[in-house]
Amino acid sequence: MQVYTKILIGMAVGAVLGLTLGPNSSLLEHDRYSYRNAASAELYLDRIDETTRLELPAVPLDFTVEETVREGVLDETGLVVEVDAWVRVSFSITEKLALLDDEGALRKRLGKRTGDPVVAWLKLNQIRLEGGGIQTTPQPISGLGDDIIAFISPVGDVFMRLIKMVIVPLVFASLLVGVASLGDVRKLGRMGGKTLGLYLMTTAVAVTIGLSVAHLVQPGDFIDKADRAALVAQFAGDASSKASAAAGAPSTLDNILSIIPLNPIESLSSGNMLQIIFFAVVLGIALTMLGQGEGQPVVRFFDRIQQAMIVVIHMVMAIAPYGVAALVAEVVGTSGFSVLKALLVYGLAVLLGLTLHAGLVYGGLVVVKARLKWLDFMRAIRPAQLIAFSTSSSSAALPVSMECAEQNLGVSNATSSFVLPLGSTVNMDGTALYQGVAAIFIAQVFQMDLTLADQLSIVLAATMASVGAAGVPGAGMVTLAMVLTASGIPQVGLALILGMDRLLDMFRTAVNVTGDLAVTSVMAVSEGEKLEVLSTAADQADPERGFEHRLDKEEHPVEPD
């Protein structure tokens, strides 16, 4: 069974686990309230006496449901609606809570020690909806489902850490070797200029497609007041943190200046990809300017490092199905069907835009410029797309993308090692398109009419914000906060889409990686390389190419000289 087939099976298993056994599964009893910040919980020892309120530290905390009390509440139309008002809950004084308990004041008041159980009353919030009805927040989850996801999520974390472990040494070694073997600084500059230009052009086109799809579908018209109130109440805190992160984000000029590392060793240790690329390029050029053969030992050393990292990639890919299953189960299980239902049309609008961009823009580049068949190209890059989809990280998919480019498409190491790392940081077409749809969706929900100038500012802001955006899960929400601010759209609108962000992040990251490999193929052909897609039969027959049978070699001792 081929590696991408195993990964697909892992994704399917993870999705089923998340839907049936996740914390938001409709098949399990919802008997737990989970707070990321317990300080926001209204907790009382006696629900009749407001002076018994407990002030908890800002730590994650779970409350188990013991009893629920319902009360009648007047809605906006004057009708009495029966809703859950109070919940008797139990929780334990965790170590984190005890550490932040100022001088033990909370434990003294309760007469409890670390690890002891506490019973209290949790007050639920009621939101009156325009036109009638009451929305209660927060909503309970399944304690069993939460425990199941918590049990299997470390498998996904191990997989992510293993694959990220390879990124820095692989990129640095392969880029240095590629630049040194190139031996022509002018060719490198020409390739860099064309690569950046093509990445920025496709990003601007992606935002435009996103805006067009949002106007065509009008997803903001499909969300009702109850769903809007529930989403804002549930994710308002997270939206505020994203907006705060955007406020502290560096400007585009600062991002450009920060490409030059002050300390290359620190850049390598922190994984700052643009600084690593810059330093590897400069060092590679310096090696070509040494005397004849002087730089050969260094290049040979890093070439062997690169080859060893490729073997490590294949070792990690052997456990990919299990890691992918755990990652997908966590995403699907925590998203919640109610959130997905409320944002279904919005999600479909994003997927429509991503499909159009991948098929029309990338398909056109691959067929016309790279002179490859589109379906053959897509088959060749499947492993990279699946890793990008399951991890929601362009950076995590980078080692697999480089392997796909070189082994499955025939791109030279000199080209792939320069274009792909640059793309994993600069090329965020899927994210930019998503931001275009999200901006129009939020504006429609708040009934804002955006002028042509406002929409052009969205295109410009999303294109610039994508440059230097981190290739990690969730970075798109920070840049979206910047786009909303530039367009005058309320940042509280982030709360409307946060519930589906992680799921859509999987799709847009897969599109980002597809774009990286499409541009890499175009750059390779423009530099005179001839590409050839590796067939399945050839992959099976030749263990030196592709992903199959690369670990079939026997180990042997390596003796020092």
C-alpha cells in the first residue's frame, strides 16, 4: 500500500473518531464545561448569595456537571423562555490553579488543598436575541469525548515535532549545497526576482477570487441572529487575543529588514525561515568565491547532511498515518457540529474559491508554463498536500514538498531548495483568498457596504500581510485581523469565523503548498530544466526515487576516518 493511501486512511479514521467520540459529538452525553480561562467563569458557593462568588486564576479548568437548574427569562418580545440558568459543578484544585492562587487565599477560603474536589454553582449567561429567543452560553461538551481526544492528541504532537525537527537542517543544508553548486550569483538573483514576483502576483489574484466568490455567494445572508450571538459569545475572548497579536505584529518594512539575521545561530535555533534562507545563500555564495576546491569539504559535508535528512523524512513518513489520524480527530472533534452548521455556506464559499484558484491559476501555470499534465502533477504532489492538510502548516509540509519536487517531478535540488522554503513563508495564496472571503462575510453580517476602494485595500492588505506570515496553524487569523483593521471592518467579527478556522486552515494550507510546488515547477522550466513526473510503477521499481522502498536498505556501521 502506497504512503499517500495510508495517510488518506489515517485521515478518514481520524475524522470518524472526531465526529463520533469527540467532545462535541452528538452521540455522547454533554456533561462538562471547559474554560480556557477560568477567571471568566461566574462561580458561586451559594447561588442565592452573591457574596460567595469565587475568583479563580486565569488557568484552563474543567467543570463536571452535577445538576442543572432552569429558570424563566424574558426575551426581547416579552415572552418567558425556559433556559438553563445555573449548573452545580465539581472541579479539582489543579497544580496550575494552586500556583496562581495568591498566597493560598482561594484554598484557605474553601478549606481545600491541591487535588481536593470542590463543588460550586456555575452561572450561565443568557443573551437576548433581536426578534425573540434566548441564547445560553457557554455550551457543555462531552467529558468522555474530551478525555479521548486528550489521550490521542499526543500522537499527533509527536508526529508534528518529528517532521519539524527535519526542517531547519534540511533547508539550510540543501540550500547551501544548491547555491554553491550553482556558481552564478546573477542566476540566483534572477531566479529570486522571478519567484517573488510570481508569488505576489498569484496572491493578489487569490484575494480577488475570494472577494468575487463572497459577492457571488453572499454567505453573510445565511447566518441567523441566534448563531451570530452564540459565536460572538463563544469566541469573543479568542478574537480579542488575535487582534492584540495583530497590533503587535511588525510592519512590512520591519519584516523585510528582519530578513538579515543579527545572529545566524539564533536564527537556526529559532527556525526563522527567511533569515535561514538569507544566511544559507550568502554562505553558499562565499564558498564559491574561495579558491579552487577550497569550499569542497564544506559542501560535501552539508550534502551528506541533506541526504541523511531525506532518510529521516522517510522514517517519519512511516508513522504519518497514525499522526495524521490523531491530528484530524482533534480538529474535527473540537470544531462541533453546531458551529459547522452555522457557518456551512461560508465554509463552502471558501472551498469554492480555493478550488477555482487551484484549478485555474495553478492549473494554468503548470500546464502552460511548466508543460506538465495537471492530473499528473497533482498525483506527484499528493504526499505534500496530505501532510499540509493534516498539519495545517506549510512549514511542516516543507520537507515532504522538497522530496516531491525533486523525486516525483524531477526538479533540481538547486531550484527546489531555494523556491520552496521561500514559498513556505511568502506564498500564502490560500490564506489570502480565505481572508478576502472572510472580510466580505463579516461585512455582510454587520450590514456594511464596502466601496471599491475598500475592497482594493483588502486586496493590497491581504497581499502584503501574507509576506512573512508564519507557515504555522492559526497565523492566518492574525493577518486577517490586520486586514480587517485596514478595511474598517469590526475586529469582533473574528469571533464569527474562529470556530471553523482550524478546519478551513487545513484546506487553505493544502492550496498554499500546491502553489509552492506549481511555482517551483515553473521556475525549474524557466531555468532550462526538463521535468518528468515519476510514475507509480517507476516509484515502486526504483527505491532511489519517490517515497516507496526508501527504507528497505540494510543498516551498516559507519566508521570514522
